[in-house]
Amino acid sequence: MAGAITVLAWGAVEYGEAYKAAGELANVRAAVKWATDYFLKAHVAPSVFYGQVGIGDLDHAYWGRPEDMDMYRPAYKITESKPGSDLAGETAAALAAASILFKDSDSAYSDDCLLHARQLYSFADNFRGKYSDSIPDAANFYYSWGVYDDELAWAALWLYRATGEETFLTQAKAHYSNIYTSGVQEFSWAEKTPGAMVLLAQLTDAPEKQTYLQDLEGFCDRIINEKPRTPKGLVYLSQWGSLRYAANVAFVCLRAADLGIKSETYRTFGKQQIHYMLGSTGRSFVVGFGNNPPQRPHHASSSCKDPPASCTWDDFNSPAPNPHILYGALVGGPGQDDSYADVRSDYIKNEVTCDYNAGFQSAVAALRQLAGCGGSTATTAAPDTTTTPVTTRPPGTTQSPVTTKAPTTPGPQPTTDGGGSSSCDINDMVQQTNEWSGNFQANLVVKIPVNSQSWSITLTFSSTVTQFQVWTADASATPSSTITLTNKSYNGMQTAGNTLTINFIASYSGAKPEVTSITFNGTPLCSTGITAAPDTTTTSTTTTHSPVTTSGPQPTTDGGGSSSCDINDMVQQTNEWSGNFQANLVVKIPVNSQSWSITLTFSSTVTQFQVWVADASATPSSTITLTNKSYNGVQTAGNTLTINFIASYSGAKPQVTSITFNGTPLCSTSKAKQPSTSSIPKTTTNGVSTECAAVQQTNEWSGNFQANLVVKVPADTNSWSITLTFSRTVTNFQVWVADASATPSSTITLTNKSYNGLQKAGNTLTINFIASYNGAKPEVTSVAFNDDVICLN
């Protein structure tokens, strides 16, 4: 938000005449003030700033009106002991820019913004650190890459511009000198170097001005001459918000043109990029404007019907246009081949955010001022009130629970009768999550059998499907008893062993259609005529035995729950802090149910219990009963229901001792699965643990690939390191939920963050990364966890 507001205010400061001519100056000031009011309230002391409200995963699991949100939403702050130079610096820049924007219209507010900007810059400069280290939950969504010299330089320059005090300019130059400017590839919320180049070139004098002008020219020339373009001309810097990145560099290069650098070339580039977004190639990417604009942006509140109608994931899944038009919002944008579909669930191409619009808006203002005219260019009148975008994601496991395991075995084996895998279960591959009159919703879970550049999956049903809705694939026509799904442009590349999960809704008349067979690229994967066959082969391996002597309680046979269960498998702790722990309750549904209640008995009193996808009984208590919400009561036997919760306590930590489902015991600590009292050999092959890791590639482009490293934690640990050995040198390695060793190197060691060091044996740890390389692609050849080599699928 701070980054977006600095850029929005910057455009208004530089191109105020365009806003005046269009009659929009008051509106742009109001948009800036909406955010700066919040920043002022969040800055509660000179060195204390609240940087996040809410838990990212929980917020993203909610689809509805923001005013209806009632889930647990804690506030997180940066302080002297937990600093955030990037966050404090960017907010200082936003407030300093705002102080300039409001100087003539509201001098008292301008002074207030400037006072807070000074304090925040001092905080950022004197207490160094990345905000995503101090607010760990932010790391999963807005991770701070690299260093923060760019934000410090950016803030100091805006303060110099607002005050004229030379000290700020001197400090800005010093911060800038620490930046490797020739490596800068974008202008964004996380990368402010190009903006600093513009201001330094604008605010300094010869001879040093020439250095900054050259840096700025180098940046724009790299973007214009070296970066890939779509066939229709969009400069393509990232699939995530492709239009946002193009708009941002268009604005920077339009500013460079105003400073006399290759003015004609840079203005032509800026105009071409913005006109692409406005529809010059056949369609507009701005909601409510131009030819064939987006009607289904990934924006929760505009997708909601008017109250008192409820707003849920049903609205997310609706194929209808959003009931409310989010005028002026720029969507994420097309793929590198110019492909685009107006589909709400495709958040890569259809999400809207404040920072997507900021650079675009400022570039539009630059072009309007250059054209020497104002006035509205919208084809449809916008309403008097504006809607604030709410960034969301598709439902996670908290909404339609699906638990997938890391692949530990090779893909499906060939059959001798052409009838699919000789060991499969349709119910494992089609996991129903919801059912209502004439409809059911399910996840199709496919383990990819071979490396594929594209895929098609054919589902054969026992009866006709009248309508089939899917969001991460294209589906063949209905009504039909055979549905063929083909990949989207962004998920065609799949690596053998990956797990591909596709959520769908099937509608029908009469008897419910059941999936009877599944094929992948024409090869049968599973059918109801194929059942799991016992393994009759004998594998000869060299094994070493590490004796592990354990003993424990024996299973009971007195009707008290499963005789083979493990509480730790069902209650998987994910976090712990003073007097609180967070966990996932993972329940495999024992019988078909229209509604459910789950009772947890703890070893001691729980003082508070927070849960979001169920209703909980009162606390304090040592017994908590959870009952379903209206949308998740229907459960099918075999489904996995995952419920995230936070339990608070005083004194000794409460442990779950028993779990019941609709009154039937599922598991208890007196009914744990039976361990042997004799030595249990830990099997290894050639000294390598048989617990395997997997590297699941999710994307690839020139000189880069993105993947998930999936590791099943072999033993309880308070901290961890994972060493990846590659077949060739990795030139750059990006990761967000771990710290990585230096590159270039063929060995990368990942170490835990402060918030995810605690891991239980059996947990699945998933780490997303991007590896860059020159020449042949490096392959992972070995994985070690805390120095013990583990096998690799």
C-alpha cells in the first residue's frame, strides 16, 4: 500500500495540471488521503509502526464483503527490536510525497504528514532490518527481497524534495551508492531504484547529475531493447501482474523523457504500453472502460450481490459478471502470448490491487499532460463513490479441505489389460468436498505420470453431466458423460511426480454421476474396473539397520475408537508462541454426513479457542466441540476435513487426548497405534533414508525455473537446514520461507526462518523457489536435511 501511494502521489505532484484539466485533482487527493490517514494512525510512536492486520492465509480463505469479516485478525508491528527499514522507508516516502501534494490545499495535514515522514525515515535508517523477517506472516505474500537501500534512498529523496534540507540529499546519494544499479530489472512495490534514479537526475546538479541520467537511460534502454515482448507489443517482465510491471516502467521512462533522455523514443514506448492496456490491440484491460473490458475481476466485494444477500464462494464460482462495476481497475493482464480470459478464478490474470493501478494511473496522467488536454475519456460514467480493492485468493484447504502428500513413489504402473493403473482408487483421485441438490463439488487429484508440456485429462462418468464448471482448466462441452479437461496457458508444464489438483462442480439431473475412469494424455490412470493389487514382487536392496527401541500403549478393543491411530497425525501443530499454539486438525470422514460435530478433549484447560471454518463451544474448558458451518456440513466418507485453530492456555500446554466425530470416538492417547517393543530397523538404501523428498517444477522460462521442494520431516527438530546439490551452477536462487546460501553455486543450503524452525516428524515442509542458470538447466541431484541425506523422487 505504501509503495502504491508514493507512486500515485508522485504522478499527482508531477502532472497536477492534467488532473486539474480533467477535473480529477480532488479525487486523486482523496485517494491518497484515504491511505495516508491509515498510515498516520498506524504510526503510534516514532519507532513503532503497524505493518499488517490479519493472517494472510485466513484472509485469503474468505470470499465476501470486507465489512462482514469477523475472523481473527491480529495486528503486527515493526519496532526497534524487530525493525523494517523497507516498510518504514517506503511509508516515509509516501507521507513526504503526500505532504507536497497537500501543501497548498491543507497545510496542517501536509505538516502532519511531513512530521511522521521524518520520524519514520529516522526509524528506518537507524534500526536496520527487513520487515518480512519481523512480520513473518508477510513473507508468504509480500516477501522483501534483497536489501533496503533503495527504500532508504527513495525516502530521503522525497524528504529532500518536501523540505529542501541538503542533509536528506546527501543521505540519499550515500544509500544509492550501495545499490547495484545495472542489475535492476523493474520498478515495483519492492524495487524503488528506478524511481530514485529519476529523482536524483531531477534534483542534483552537474557534474553528478550526468551519472544519474546515465543510470536512468541504461534502465530504460534495457527495458525497451532487451526485455521480452508479447506478440502484440506488451513488455513482459512477469506473469504476476504483467500489466502492472509494464505500466510502472512506462511511467518511469515517461519521466525520463521529461528530463530530456531520448524523449521521442521513451514517449513512444510509454504511449504504446498504456494504449495496449486501454484496448489498442482489440480489448481493454481496464474495468468499465473501452472495448470488451473485464467483467469478472478477481475482487471479492464487487462480486457480491447487494445485502441482505449473502456473499460466499458461490459468488466466486459464479460464471456471471460481477454485480458491481469496479470502474478503472487494471487487471493483472495477459500471458506472454497475449492470451487472456475474463475468468474470476484466474487470479494471476484477473486480480486487481492498488499497486497495479498506481503506476498506470500516473502514466495516464503523464500522457494527458503531454497531450495538452484534460477531460474524461471513459465511455461509461463512473459512480460518485469508489470501491477499495480487497486482494483475495481462491479458497485454500480451510474452505474445501484437501490434504495432499508429497510424492513418495513413482507414478502409475502400466497395466496388462489397458484398463488403467493396476493400483488405484477413484475415490482417492476424485475427492468430493460439497454436495447440494443436483450438484456436487470435488477435487480431482492427479499424480502426473510423465513430464508434459501440455495435458488433457478425460473423465468418464456413469451418467450424463449437464453442466461442468472448472477454473484452472478448460472443459469440453456439456451435456455429456465424458468431460475432457485441457490445461490453461499457465499450468501446461508439469513434471512427473507433481500432484495436480483441479477443483470442479458437476451438475446433473436424476442419479448422481460417478467418475468411472480417468485418462491423462490418452493414457488410462484409473477406472472402477481396476482395483488395488497386492505387491507380489520381492525387491532386493542393501539395507543398514539403525536400532530404534520404542514402547508404548497397546491398542484397545473395547469400542473406543480406531485401534490404529495417532493423535499427532490428526493434530498437526504449525506454530507456537507464549501461551498459544496453532494447529491443523485433520480428520478423515468416517461416514457420509449431512452435518457434523467434532469433540476435542484436552489434557488441561483451554482458555480461548479460535477457529474459522467451524463454530466452537465456550471457553475456558478442557472439552471443545466444533460444529459445521452452513457451507461445509455435507461430508462424504473418505474426505479429509482440515480445520485450522489457535488454542490459548495458562500454565502447562494442553494436549489433545481424544477426538470424536458425531459422538463416535476416532482416536485417543489410550488408543494409539501399536508400536513394537522390539528393535525397529530404520531402513536405508546405501546409507540414504527412505523418507523421500520431491522437487515439483511449476514453471519454466528462459534461464529460470520455479519449483516446490517437498520434504517430509524425518525427525522432531527446533531448527533445520536443507542442502540441495545441483548438477550445474545455479546463478541466482530466490526463496521466501527460508534463507539461502550465496550464489553462484552448485550447492544451496536453506535454513529456517524464525517462525518455521519448529517441525514435527512426519510434517510435510513445502518450499517454493526460483533457480536461475546459464546454459544447461541444473537438476537437483541430492537433498540433505540437517546434514542427513534423504532420498529424492
